[in-house]
Amino acid sequence: MRRWSPLALTLAALLASLPARALTPAEEARIELTTYAALYGAGVGLWSALELDLNARPAAWLTAGLAGGALWGTWEAAQTRDLQPNQTGLITSAAAWTMLDTLLLAAALDVDEDGAVWMALGAGAVAAGVAYGLAPYYETSVGDLSLINSGGLWTPVALTLLAAPALDEILDYPLAWVLLTSGLGLGAGALVAAQVQPTRTQALYLDAGLAVGTLGGGLVGLIGAVMSDSVEVGALITLAGMVTGGLVAVNLVGLDGAAGAAPVEPQAAPTRAEPTPMPLWVGVW
């Protein structure tokens, strides 16, 4: 049986005795933004260490220094601007999608690996800086951003399944296909979000429904593809499962931002119960 040291027990007791306090939206925004920034800094440090062929110790110091510097600098910047969660979401989403699209574009253009990574890291930093500057002037909610990101994530999957008869042609240009369809998905998500104005919880439930539906439909579709000896049949069954999962999620929690809204009249009942909040590990949106 493991024995805990008196110091560890004392620290545990002190932590347990600290009063619980709910974080303010600004504090949540700073924590989220600095987490992404620290990961970015660590990634730059690791890649730089590989490029410079550093030994373990200097590589560790470089990585820790860049991660810590990015964390501290971002924390100060977020605190100075008093960023809110929707503004943080705009910054992180812009950086993430820009880095991904840059990698896809570089790969499609046969840019060498080192150049592609540095291009993506640089583009992500530029996109984050631009989004940081525009964040106070761009009115959007966390739920809107979640739905926009979901559009960029799920549209390539849906269109690939729908275009299964032309799969051979798609596989000739897979990176360009993903770049095109994700861009269409982001645009479509922005249009839908502007109309329905969902909450973040609703968007996460939609993601969960689409994921479960795609997985279930994919398993059934695999059986159907084997029995019919047709990839197209399997793809359509998978797509049907994906759509069904999304519709079930929308039916459960809605997609109109009305969940948990206060009724206009005191005697009026709310149209829909507030869904149970999703844990953050369900998605990065």
C-alpha cells in the first residue's frame, strides 16, 4: 500500500479547504485561450528542436520557454482586452482552420514537409493576431462559432459519402477535396448559425448525434456494402445514419437557441427544457 508523505497530505488538505468559486466568463475565456497558446508554443518549440537537431535538455528548455512565453503573453493580452468566450472562440477557430487549410494547400502544391509546417505555424499565428484585433468588432456567439466549426468538420464527411459514385476521382485529389468541402461547410454553417442562433450545448449535442449516427450507419453500411458488393450502397447507408443521428439530436435539444429561455409571459411554459451541459472533452468547439 502506497504511503503519502506529510507534505502531500498537507497540500491536499489545503486544496480541499479552498472555497469553490465559479469562474467568470472572462476568466474562462482567458484560460481557454492561454491553453491553446501554450500548446501552440510547445508545438513551435518541439518542431524547432527537431529542425535544429537539439539534444534532449536544450530541446526541453526551448519548448518549455516558448510554451510559457506564449501562455504568459496571451494571458496578458486577453486580460488587457477583457476577452469573452465568444471572442476567444473566434480567435482559436480562426487559427485552427487557417493552420489546417494551409497544411492542406501546401500538401496539394507539393511543398516540402518542413516548409509546410512552418507555413502552417506562421499562418496560424497571423490568423490569431488578425482575429484578436477584430474580435471586439465581430458580434457572434459561442454557439454560432460551434455550429460553424461543426459545418466545416461534418460537411466533408457528408459530401464524400454522397459523392461515393465518384470516389475514384475524389481520391485523385483528396487534399483539394477536403479543402473545398470544409470551406463550403464553414460557409454553410455561418449561414445556418445566423438564422437559428444555437447555444454551444446544442451544437455539441448535434456533433454527438452526428458522430453516433455516422458510427452506427457505418457499421450497418459495411454489412450492406459486403452483401451488395457495392461501395455506393454502404456510403448511402452511412449517410442515412449520419442524418438520422443529427435529426435525433436536434429533436432532443433543438437548434434555435430557445433552450432554457425565459418565457415572455409569466404563465407561459418554456418550449423546451435546458439540455444537460456537455463536458468540454466531447469536442474542441
